[in-house]
Amino acid sequence: MIKKILVPVDGSEYSDKALDEAVDLATKYSAELHLVHVVPIATALITGPEALAIDVSRQLETSGERILKTALERVEKAGLKAVTRLEHGQPADRLIQLVKDESFDLVVIGSRGLGAIARFFLGSVSDKVSHHATCSVLIAR
Ligand SMILES: Nc1ncnc2c1ncn2[C@@H]1O[C@H](COP(=O)(O)OP(=O)(O)OP(=O)(O)O)[C@@H](O)[C@H]1O
Ligand SMILES: [Mg+2]
């Protein structure tokens, strides 16, 4: 039974596609939708000048909130509700941990994201999540 669906969103057209598929499934199964954006913690931010690091992470946080708001509007337009939350960390690791801690039944994730180099079929986040998540993963293409 699919009761709780995790949709990682990054504002890309791929994550929109994943969201649309998740909305379909949530409707069909009367499942809860949880939209999560992970604000990445880059090594350069940790080791760089402190003032710059704070400024960049604030920008990432603001953009993450905007991504979540837009995603929520997309869900609401389809007549559903969703829980939104902003997380911090390495995106794939944080998502894998969330699945473990909060007993999600399904992750619906985009095959690619905002990364400019489309060398591979999968981005690094969808690759790692699909390999290591402890629940089923649907990769939207
Ligand atoms: N920071 C994030 N927070 C939440 N979900 C994310 C985040 N980054 C990516 N995702 C999810 O993972 C999917 C695949 O994105 P991914 O980042 O793996 O590909 P990419 O950006 O093309 O490649 P890469 O980031 O490795 O250069 C996205 O469609 C989205 O669903
Ligand atoms: Mg990416």
C-alpha cells in the first residue's frame, strides 16, 4: 500500500515531471505527498570566507523556498495538498536518511535535474537515491 510519497524537488523540468506523476499516484492511492528540497552544503562554502559562505547559503535557502512554493502551487492546481519542507545537507544522503527515518513507501524523482552536463542517463542525486533508498523509487523520464 502506498501511503506516503516523497518527491524531491529542485525546480527543474524533470522534477516537475516527477511531481506530476506523484500527483497521479497520490490521487489514485489517497497517499500523502511530501515535497522536499535539500539546500546543498558545498565544501567550498564551508572552507571559503565566512561572510561569502553565509551570503551564498542564504541565497540557496531563499531559492529553495521558492522552488517548494512553486511545486506546492502545481500540486494545489491539481486539487491536492502536500507537506513541504526545506532540508539541509548533501541532497542524496539527506533524502536516503529521510526515507529511512520517516517510513516513506515511495520516492518519485526526476531522472535529471538542473545540472548542465547531460553526460549520463541519471543525475548524481537520482542515481544515488535509486541505489540506496530503502523503499521503491520511481524515476520519471
Ligand atoms: N537539492 C535537491 N533537493 C531535492 N531534490 C533534488 C535536489 N537535486 C536534485 N533533486 C532531485 O533529483 C532529480 C535528479 O537531479 P540530479 O541532481 O540527480 O541531476 P542533475 O542535476 O542533472 O545532475 P548533477 O546534479 O549530478 O549534475 C531532480 O529531478 C530532483 O527530483
Ligand atoms: Mg543536480
